[in-house]
Amino acid sequence: METIKLIQPVPVVRDENGMFWHPELPPFDEGDEEKCKKWLAEQHLVVKMTSIEDAPDEISERYFDSHDPDCSYWDPDKPEGEGWFCLSIHDTDDGPVCWWARREVAP
């Protein structure tokens, strides 16, 4: 049986536009929803998403009014609880989002 290497937290180093992609996160494309869900299940991860749309007005308005891809000034809120780490900060059709992940707690 193949052993799955579990992804671990790494320092978040954002690019010039404020984006980040965990180096061990596969390069999922649009339409890879099932592939992504399978990978998350294999990793025993739960994911919560935060969006720049949910940021304080001065942050979200600055982003959407500027028409500039730079969101490096946005500091996404970490979900409540222990163990959350950043999987990605990436752009979507609705603006930048942050994927936070943590290991599932066994029942």
C-alpha cells in the first residue's frame, strides 16, 4: 500500500501580487473539483475559505476600485481554532480568496 505524504505548514511567502500557493499543493485547474476533494480527503484536511470580499470595506474597496491584481496589503483572517495553515491565496472570478486548512479531528 502506498504511503501518502501529508502536507505540512510552510512559511507563507507571497508573490508581487500577494498570491501564494503551498509548494506541496497540486496545481488544480478549474473543473478539478473532484480531484481536489479526493486529495483533501487523502490528506485528512478540512478547508475554510476567506475572501477579500469579506475583508473590511477599506481593503475590499481598495482592491475592487483599483482594478489592479495586487492584494498584498490584504491579511486574510485565520479561522477560529487551532492548527489552521495557509494552503493558498489565489484569484478567482470574484476576487482573491485564501484557503485555510487543518487536519480533521478524529471523532
